[in-house]
Amino acid sequence: MNKAKTFILEIITPLRVKFRGRVKEVYLQAYDGRIGILANHSPLVAIMRPGILEAKSWEGDFSLAVGEGFIKFTNNQATILARYAEAPDEVDVEAAKNKKAELEKEMSVKTLTSEEWGKKYWELQSAITRLKVSEMKEEKTEQNV
Amino acid sequence: MSDIRTIKRKIKSVINIQQICRAMKMVASVRIRNAERRMMQSKPFTDRYRQVVGELMAQTGEVYHPLMEVRPVKNTLLIIITSDKGLCGSYNSSIMAEAVSYFKEHAGEPVLIKVLGAKGLNYLVRRHYKIEESFKNWEPTFELAHKISSEIRERFLSKKLDRVLCLYSHPDSTMVQKPRLMTLLPLVDIDVQCNAKCLQISFEPPPREALGLILHNYLDVIVYQILLEANVAETGARLRAMTNATDNAEELIDELHLQYYRARQDAITTEILEVSGGAEALRQGG
């Protein structure tokens, strides 16, 4: 294992420390777009939007649905503090589907202020991400079969 | 003697109560393990969050945020966290005593009140306090913390509130709880620590905005931690109350048993006396 090309990644949520270990690369949804981080990245603080986080390590890759939060990368150590981080098999698909339908209905109303709409938009993204991530599991199991 | 039967009945009912208390003690001891685990698991998050906020403020030299603004206090909001269910000893009453003494100290000021838990609500309603909002059957979830904190945050930012306090019971250890009054807003407890190496950090979005967003969510984190701590304190208080109740019942049963034996012995003695007295009378008569 080439340690020089890896960095320590910590993913912490209010519920638990979701992940702590060495990874090669990580991709996530930052404030205005997706960013990728490799080892020896320059110091960075980025606000995260709800989205899919992909990490690649020597042991294997994994994807998580992560909520709002931020990432701090300093001294080759990344700390992600997010509202939630769910692996494909942890997503509550039913709840996410309901949430999505509900939000889509609410957002079709035209009286919303742009602020309200923005808030709902990210909530909707969060539901969509969860669904997307949960589908990843199914793909994987199909491949396994 | 009918006394024997009464004592017997009493013993039975005390045993029943003891069984209930013991069962509740068992439940509480399982719950406290869960509650403590949850508190410990969220600790890395809150600690790290606090640390990062302090570091970032030091490194960017950005030490002001509207949420940290200290204003002359006109409107105060007090959030009181109590339990929904009773049988937890002095848990609620010690919190309410603290609350009442706060109200007495700040008699002239307008204080808005929010209550979590039915016990605190009932107590205050009975004493005719005006309550702005109450939550019943609350669970220590991040959603609830988010709901509470986003509301007070908005009202603080729009200057409808100048100070937000929270009164809750803090678990000093599993068995010891103490009411604690904490200032939620303005944010005052951030220690801005400067790392020796001040790194050139790039921000996305720009520092002021990014820090704003991070601080914005900081309150959620604090409130969540408080909810978890209050939950641990409540369960701990219940565990202690139920342990005491079980022990007391044990003592009571012992004492009642003694009384029972004594009463029975009395009855037997009286009976023997009657029989021997009767026999004596017969012999003398005959």
C-alpha cells in the first residue's frame, strides 16, 4: 500500500462516526458543484450539499448518501461533518419516496418565495440522493448474481 | 385476629409494588445504556464541530457573526426540558425549582417560555405561567433539535429575541443529575484557538459565507447534544428512583413480616391461654 497517495478520511454524523480510515480519493457535492479530493490537496474548507459521496480506498470503494455539512481538509486529513451519512442498505427507501412525492407537490405551488423554494429544493435533492444511493445496492446485488 | 389478615394483605400489595418497581428499574437500566451510548456516539460530532469552528475563526480572523451579537436584553426565551413521564424521583421538581427561582430573580423582565415534556408543562400551567410552545412525547432526535434551533435562530436574527437560555438537567454521572442553565444565544462559548501554523485555507464559498453557514448549523448541534444529555439525566434519575423504591419496599416487607409473625404468635398465645384457662376452670368445677 502506497501511503503517500492516501489520506485519512473521517465521516462523522450526529449519530456516530460513520467512517475513519485511509482513502485514495473522495468525491462529494460541494457548495457549487462536485469536487474531488486526492491526497496532498491544498487546505480546504467547503460547505457540502446533500449528495452522493464516493470514496476509493485500497480496500474497496464505497458510496454514501450524505446530508448537509462541511468538509475540512488540512494536513492530509479530511474531516467531514454531515447531518447524516447512509450506506445503500441503510437508506429508508419508503420514507425517501414519500418525502420526494410530498416535496414535489409542495414545490409545484407557485406562491413560494425563492428562499422557501431553495430550502425545499435541497430537501428534495436529499431525498433523490437517498433513492439513487439505495439503487446502487440493487445494481450491485444483480451483478453479484 | 383479623389483624393477621390485614398484614398479610399489606405484604402482598407491597410485594406487588416492589415487582413493578423492579421491572421499571430493569427497563431504566437498559434504557440508560442506550441513552448513554447515543450521547457518546454523538460526542465526536459535537466536539469536532466546536473545535473546527474555533479553529476556522482563528485562522480566518473572522470573529464576528450575527449569532454572536450581544445586545442589551429585552426579550428572553427560556427553554425548559423536563420529562413526559413521572416516577423519576426529584428529576422534574429540581428543574422546576430552578425555573421558578429564575423567574423570581428576573421578575420584571418579559420571559417567554418553551417547555419540553408534559411534567414541566403541567407544573407551569397549574401556576398560571404563560407558555409559548410546548412539546409532548419528545424524543431526542436531530430533527427535533433542528426544529427548535432553526426557530430560535430566526427570531434571534430578526431581533425579536435578545437572549435564549436553556434549562435542563445535566448528567454529572449515571446516578447524579444537576439542573443547568445554559446560554444558547448569543453564541458565547466558542473558544477561538489559534493553531501555531496558520494555514492558507481556500474556502468554498468565500470565508465569511462559509463560516456563516457552519455557525448557522452549530446551534443545531448544541441543541441536539442538550437533548441527548437531558435524556440520559432523565433515565438516570428514573433508574435511581426505582432502585430506591425497590430497596424501600424490601425493608417494608421485612418489617411487615416481623409484624405478621408477632401477631400470629400473639394469637397462638391467646388461644393456648384460653384453652388452658378453660381446662383449669373445668377441673376446678369438676
